[in-house]
Amino acid sequence: MHNHCAIPAEASGGGSDLAADEAAALIEIDGLTKRFGRFTAVDHVSFRVARGEVLGFLGPNGAGKSTTMKMLAGFVTPTEGTARIRGHDVQANSLAARRALGFLPEGAPTYPDMTVAAFLRFVATVRGYAGGELPRAIERVVTLTHLDRVWLQPIETLSKGFKRRVGLAQALLHDPPVLVLDEPTDGLDPNQKHEMRVLLATMAPHKAIVISTHILEEVDAICTRAIIIAAGRIVADATPAELRAKHPSGRLDDVFRQLTEREAA
Amino acid sequence: MRTTLTVARRELAGYFATPVATVFIVIFLVLQGALTFNLGNLFTRNQADLAPFFTFVPWVFLLLVPAITMRLWAEERRLGTIELLLTLPITQTQAVLGKFLAAWAFCAIALLLTFPFVIAVNLLGSPDIGVIAAGYIGALLVAGAFLSVGAALSAATKNQVIAFVLGVAVCFVFAVASNPIVTDFLSHAAPSLAEITRRISVIDRFQDFSRGIIGLRDVIFFATFIGFWLFVNTLVVDARKAA
């Protein structure tokens, strides 16, 4: 099933490893494919993410990162293949899958007219929080994402960095075992980026996290593993150190360019 | 149910967080007032009833209801929040129903604010309150019917202007389906179709209500009509996920 990978890495190492992964994997994607008319946006993508892993999802714009994440979140119906979150198929058993998932969509969309407070209350109520649990759950994420200063502000009046944090707070609200974050650090300043990485690192041991990013240094900073996709296919699936070894320079952006330009050409 | 109401409450609060609610209600009341008093001659008819008021309600709704529904889904698609909404643990039916209920509650609020008309005719004479109540129920059902059409069309596009124009056009077809111009033409061209169009006319069904008759058939018609379009709405939302 990894035969489409340009670099088999250690995934094909042995059946016993795979079996052990399967027991622990919170995210299981098998042969996920999305075609828009004759254009194939995502082409038989398969991977697993276990608890404790932070998977960096890399690729040029239009490579199929967001589409893959949307299929994993159950927002886009795949043409072929399956995705499971904590064992629940995102299509067949979508509510159970979504309960285990915290999802930050591309661009961190939120309702601009709502205040931060009203928005998080809405998400918390939909997530099933009520009574005294509701303010506790909200307080936890507000502290985590430092939103207390803008608590009563309409979201449309917030800076890009705050808006993204509101999106993140929404995703973290129910303390989900699986986090899928589409470009969580896009638009943040260097301090905020650092904060975000620290936050992700503290949560990492208890969760399976997938983040998409364009910033390769981020992969080194927080990811335990990276997948590079180009033109809808996985071209590499390895640890950051293994990836760096693919190019004589030992620099991730050289590896990235080498892998994705060859695929796109 | 709780989830549906949570969605509805958020949606309804959204109307009042923007000038949408004020503009809609003011225009609705001004149009209704102008039409009832000027074209409907409420005072000079010398009858203490709201017949002129109810004559115009469906036409004012025809114009204004698509203005509410055009943003219902199209706005979520434009903002990208639809991705958030549909990846929360909410079923499609709950989302569709919640949005519809919010819009319907909003129309109910607008209708309630026409109470000065009721007070006016009560001061001038002694109208049949039952007839007026039936008229209001009918008006609410007409609003629901138009809302369900508009919501389904809004789900099909992210362009609000397209959603509005389509909404007015399709609602218009259901409004005038029993108009003699339509049925006369159809009874020559396709007699079987003429019978059907007479039965699906929203305005025709409403006429009984405005005369004070709440017929079971009419109620079932509206329930089926709204149910059908809400079902279409879920299908459209689903189809766009697979597109």
C-alpha cells in the first residue's frame, strides 16, 4: 500500500510494526482519492498517525493538502478510499468521528459578527457542554490560547493572529484526541508562532496531530514526522532527520524542492 | 433537538447583530402599511377587518423572504464557516432545520410587529378575531413555504445575488401557479398540468386562511411543501460536499 511512495522510508519495514501502529493509530487514511471532474486533486493517499505523533503535512500550493484535510474532517466526500478517526469512518460514522476531532479549517473561518465569548459558547453547546462544565471548558481554552483580552470583542474587529487563535480555541474546546490544523501559524508574528509551537508541543504526547504548513523550520521545531505531497501523491513520509538526509546539503527546503519539483514536472 | 435550537439561536442572533434585522423589519412594516392603507383602502372600505392587509402579505413576503434566505447558506460558503459548521458534531438535517427555524422565527417577529393594524381595526369596529388569527397563521405558513424554497436555493450557490434572484423567481412561480393567466394557458397546452399547478399555488392555499378557514388539506399542503424543500436543502448541502 506504500508502493506509490517515492521513498518507502521505514513504513514498509515490517508487518509487525504496522500491526502495532494499527492498534494505536488515531488517524487511518487508506487510498484517499478526490477527483474534480478529470482533475485528480488527491491521488491514493494513505497514512496513519498514532497518539504522540505530530505529522507535518507539506507540499506546494495546490498539491492537495487542504483537500486531504477536508476529507479527513468529513467536509469533502472522497471519490475513493476511506478515512477513520479513532476507528470511526468519517463518512459512515461521521458524528462519532467528528466528536473525536478538533479541526481548524483553512483560513480559520469564524462568524465575524459574533463576540469571542458568544462564538465559543456556541461551539461548546454544540459539542454537548452544559451547566458548569461549559464555562470550565471555555476557560481552559481561553487560557491556553490567551484570548481573555478580547473576550467580549466581535471577532471581525480582531487582528489576524487573534482570529487564528479563536479558530484554534474552537478546535481545542473539547480536548479532542485528534487535531487536524490547516496552516495554524499562517499570519502569526514570530512570537505568536513560537507560542503556537510551544502549545502544540505540550499537547503532543496525548494526541495525534496533523498540521499543514509552508514553513519548513516548523517541521524541525515540532513535527515528529513529515509527509510531503506533490500533485496529490505522497512523495515522502519520514522523520525530519531522515528527510534531511535525502539531499547532500542536509537542508529541508532543498529536499522539499527536489521532491516536489520533480513530481510536478 | 438541542443542537438544532443552538444552531437556530446563533443564526437568529446573527440577524440582530447586523442591520439586516432592522432594515428588514422596517421595510416590511412600511411596505405592508403603504399597501394596506393606500392600495387596500383599509379605512374607506368601512369594514373592520384586515382583508386588505392579508391580500398583500404574500407579495411582500415574495420580495423580502428571499432577502433573508439568500445569506442563509451562501454567506457561510463565502466566509468558509460552512466548513466549521459541517465538521462540528451536527447532522446535516440539524443544520438545515436550525437555519430554517431561525429564519422562520424572524418572520414571525416581523409579523408580530404588525400588531398596530390589529389594534387599529379593533378601535374602529369589532372585527372577527378568529379570522384575523387564521390570517396570521396563514401568513406565517406562506413565509415558511417561501423560506424553505429560498434556503434550498441559497445552499446551491455562494453568490448572494444569484440566491436572491433565484429565490424570488421560484417563489413567484409557486405564488402565481393558480393565476388564470397561467392555468388558462396550461389548460390549453397541457390540461393535466393545469390541475397540478392549481393545487401547488401558495397564494391560493393562503386565501382560505385569510377568509378565516384553517383547512386540514391546506395545513398538510404547507407542511409537505416546507418538508419537501428542506429535504432538497439537505440534498444540495450533501451534493456540494461530494462535488
